[in-house]
Amino acid sequence: MPETTMLEAIRQALYEEMERDPAVVMLGEDIGVYGGAFKVTEGLLARFGRDRVIDTPISETAIVGAACGMSYLGLRPVAEMQFIDFIACCFNQVTNFIAKSHYRWGAPVPMVLRGPSGGGVHGGPFHSANPEMYFVHTPGLKVVYPSTAYDAKGLLKSAIRDNNPVLFFEHKFLYRRIKEQIPEGDYTVPIGKAIVRREGRDLTIVSYAAMVHTSLEAAEQLAKQGIDAEVIDLRTLLPLDRETILASVRKTNKLLVVHEDTRTGGIAGEIAAIVCEDAFEDLDGPIARVTGLDTPVPYAPPLEERFLPNKEKVVVAASELAKY
Amino acid sequence: MNHSLTRERQLELYYYMQLNRQLEERMERLFRQNKIVGGLYSSLGQEAVSVGTAYALETRDWIAPMIRNIGALLVKGLKPRDIFTQHMARYTSPTLGKDGTSHFGDLKVRHVVSPISMLGDLIPVMAGVAIAGRYLAQNIVAMTWIGDGGSSTGAFHEGLNLSATLHAPFVLILENNQWAYSTPVSHQVPIKNLADRAVAYGIRSRIADGNDVLAVYNTTKEAVDECRAGRGPILVEVKTMRIKGHAQHDSAQYVPRRMLDFWKARDPITRFEKYLTESKLWDAKQKSEVDARIERELDEDQKFAEESPMPPPELAEQGVYCDGCHTIEADWHRPKNELMPPASSVEAVWEVADFGALSEVGAHRKQASAAGGNGKKSARPAAKPVTNVAPKEPPKSSSHGPAQSDVSKQPALRVPFGRGPAKGKPFEPRPHDKRGRH
């Protein structure tokens, strides 16, 4: 099997789903002739035509609104945000129109809204954000954030086949930096299921997206210090897989949450609340977190480095936690 | 009036307008009895807009009403009981009590998309409905309404521009009722005819007297027919007046008395009744038969609503996601293989019809292919690039737009309100206001 990047895995998922089902259509800015700002959609226009790969004006509200309208007629549109930061431009469509549609009047919105997210590439305050928690706080949406090429392909296929609006975050730092062998042909990864990436006994590190890799590197270093960390990759943030988190905490009795998103209102707070509610007596130490700063993502490399969690910060926090 | 509606269909227009009005009058009484759970938004005086526009559509067409377009819902086949139960938050309502007012829809049978309270967002959604309908070869038209107030939103612009760019079979009714809550249209938008905005989107527009149901119907019917024939989106402005306040709590003291009187004298139902009588299309007996039928239907549906239970509390926790409760399947009216490779495959290049320089405006127009191709290959432009050509004459203001009026040619005029009379001057419609009339 050939080695595949995350970006290529995402393109494969789009390509295969469009081959499988003519109800799958795409729309977004510069996705057709140009093939997308990161070339995720390269080659799709030539193969599937202008009715199925629609280059739109720069208008995020119109892109998402039109995708919603198309889904009402039974299509399964995949809308692209050129950078996920621009999802703020269509916040109303996503949170008020799409998310509430099924609950309010029983109209499912089987669409995917995907786009490159996250920092570490010197994109500055408007091309580096992790806005997932705005939407994790919005009932009716599903929020998916994969960390591997295998999961990216399988989860995107699940998202396209899901009857609900799925926000699919693609960490752009991982697009071309991770490679792995993935099976050829069709497979899916279920939405709403976390996975244990590394088994351990001493403490649990819960993370997602690029920070899974940071956490795994930290776990290797912690192992040299005699600390055996378990690493959980959430993969889906909404609905959250509470059981996998709780089962791990019941085993290790200690919890560290690592995410790139800003600290206040990040998912670490929600996970801490869940563990306090359902596994308080299993805890042997305080719930710790390593997160992005409560600031915009800054531009200059030394500033962005300061903003982002890294292996060292995770190792320090985990070592402190292990002392309890 | 030049129209092709049979007597029966004209009487049906009356039926829907009167049903709309009587339904709302009953709901006002229910509101005063504290039986309406939330707000109540009257469409008094605007019935001809809701009914006349929706009446121009086919069963297969799609609509998304605004909150006041109850008449459009009735024309589309939804029942007074749906409106009663929605407002009274009953378990028997289309949303089971999860939302109120006209905030409901019907995807499968009536093809109605539910509005949300934020104005403008329906425009891109219905543009998407129109594009999907074309993709599936359903030959449908998508229609929604926007107010004078809502036409200032960003979603209005994005949606209309997208629909124009994609040549969508989409009709936007701009229901100019003169007031956005308490703010008159002249203080929201510095142009007299909101239809003029169509010029900026490169789409066609029309204007109709919104208190003349036949004018509304005729204008909309032409717009719908053109749209279905593939001529792209169209903006129809209908000029009317919101007779009541924004909602029940609002006594609308801010509306000038003379303006209210002006519009009350043009009540759409009184006008149409007079027309039907003068044209001898009915007599007193036939009118009372229709009115009695309306009373009967409303009695029955109001009783149904009042006897319906509230939803069980546990319903609050259900239905956030579709867990297989709906089957999602498009209604294909064309062979799917047309949309699959290799039939769908194209050369991934742009067709650029002209090169954007001042000197060549129009030079390559005839070579431009029609927008919105159906995924078929078309010839690349034969035009050759022209470089370094200085403009020979100063740029002209664009007056070649497909819309039918040009604001710049009209004399500057401050109009105190809507189409009402200017101070000390008798009211006289100006020629361009007659465009929607026949």
C-alpha cells in the first residue's frame, strides 16, 4: 500500500463519494478550476463537471445557505470554507438556520462544511484559528476533527453519508506532514467514537487533531521518565464520546486535556465537568490542561510558538500531575 | 385589467385573501384571550401580496415565506389549523410545539421551507433550492419574500449575487410594506424603488401595486414563467403597507395618520370585492357563500387547535439529530449517468468573455456563452487579448443593465413616505410606478 498524506486522503474521500453518489456536490471559493487554496479539490471539476463542483463568489453566507437549500431537495452538498476562520462570516446560517432545522421543523440538513483550520503555519490571526467550540456549543451540529489520514478519509465519508450537518475540521499543519498507509477503496470511521492511540496506566491525556501527535511525542518522553501515559484521540467533538474518556480515567485516575484551541471555553472545561460528574471518586489528582493562550493566534514565529502547546509543555504538566 | 384568470380562479383569489384576513382576525381575538403563546405579527393590508405571488406558482415549486406571508402558506395548501396550532404551541402543530408562528414547513409534499427570524438568510437557501431543482431537472422555480427592512442585510446581497451568478430559477419578492418595525423605508434605503437594486446584480426586475391582487398575480406570473424558461433570477418589488404595528404589542403611533388613511383607502380586499361586483363576476349570494365557507373552515380548525394538547415536556429532549427518522432521497427527473463521469467530465478552464478593460466593454459580448451551462463542454473564447489600449473616451455610467429603470435619470425627490402624496401636492402615480400594472 502506498503512503498517503491527510490531504490526499481527504481528496480520495471526496472523489470516491462523488463517484458513488451523484447527489454529492461541492461548492466553495476557488475549488474548481484552481483546485482549492490547498489543492484539496484538484481534479474534481475536470472529472465531475461544473454542476457538481461549483465555484462561487466570495460569500460564505451564500455558500452555506445554498448548500442547505440543496440538501432540502435530497442532495448531499459539501461546502468548503477556504480557511475555517471564515466560518465566522456565516455564523447565522450555521447556528440558526442549519443547526436548528431538524429540531424545529423536522427538516434534516445532510451537508458537510469543511475547511482547513489550526495554527503552526504562521497564518496569523485570521488563518490559524480553531473555532470548533462555537459550534460544539450549538445543538444540531456534529463536529469532527481528525488527526490521521486514515481517520480523515473514513470520517469524511461518514460525514457525507450522515443525515445531519457535519462540520469537518482539517488541521492544515497535518495536511502534508503526516503520511500513512491507508487501505484502498471504501471504508468509513464512525462519527462520535474516540480512540485510544496509546495505552498507559499512570495518567490519561485526552486530545484531538494536531495535538494528538504532540501528546504522543510527549508520552514517549514521559515513558523515559517512567510515566506510562494513555493518549485518547477524540476525533469527534460533538457528540462527545464520554464513555471512552470515563473508562480511561477510571483506569489511570488522572486526567490531562491538551488542545490547541484557546483555554477559556475550550473542550477541556467540558471534559473536566463530565469527569467530575461521573468519575469524581476515581480521580487521584486535579484535572490539568495544556491549551492555546487566551489570545488571538499571533503571526511572528516566536509569538505563535508561545501561543501553541508543545511537547515540552505537555511533559511538564503531565509530570506534575503524575506526582499526585 | 388584462389577465387570463377564469372567474373561478378569481373567486379563489378572493377566498384565499379573505381566509387569510379572517384567520388573522381570529388569532387577534385569541391573543387577547391569552391563547397565543408568543408574538402575533399581522399581515393586515398585505393579503394581496402573499396570495397573488404564491398563486402564480405550480404545486411542484418551492416557497419560503416570511412571518407575515400566511396567505402564501394557505395558497400552497397548508391549513388554517396549522397556523392556529403553531401560534398556540400545540402538540398537533407542524413543529409539535417546538417553534411558533409561520416558522414551519413541509419538504416532501408542499415544498415549503421554514423561515427563521433573522431576515435575509432565506435568500441564499432558496437560491440553493433553485439550483438543486435545476440539477435534478425538476423544472421548478424557488420563491421567497424579503421586506424593505430585510433588503439591507448582507445575506440579501450574497444570496442575490449568488443566484444571479449561477443563473438560478429564483424569484425574489421584495415586499415593501414601508416600515421596518418603526423605521420608514425612506430612512433605511436612499432610493425610491427598491427594485432598482436588480441593476447591480445584472438581473431583471418588476414593480407591482401590492394592494391590487391581479396586478401582483400577473406580474409574478410573468416573472415565474420567465424564470422557468431559464432567464435567471428576477426581483419583483410590490408596494404595499403594513397597516398594524410590527406585532401586537406595537400600536404604531409613529405612522403618520395621513399615510395610514391613504393606504386604508386602498385595502386590497375591499378593492377586489368592488372589482368582482362591478365586473359582475359574483353577486351578493355568491359572496356570502364563500364567506360562509371560510367561517365554517375556520370554526372547525380553531376548535381543533383549542382542543389540542400542549406537547409532553420530554419532547424538549428529542429530535436534535436525524437518527434515521427521515429518508433522504432526491427526486431525479434525469438519468443519473448524465451527472457521472465520463459524461460529467469537462476541461477545467475558465471561459473569460471579455478582458475587463474600459475600451472593450461590449466588444466580446456576443461571444459570451449563456451562463449556467449544464456541465457540458463549451468552446473556449475566441477573443484574443488586447494589451495596452488606453480608453478612448471617459467611462460612461452603466445604463445597459437588464433592469428596467435608471435611478440616475429620475429627478431628485424627497418623498415623505412610500407612494403617498407629497406635502401640499395631490397624489399622482409616476409613470414608472405603473410597470407592474396591466
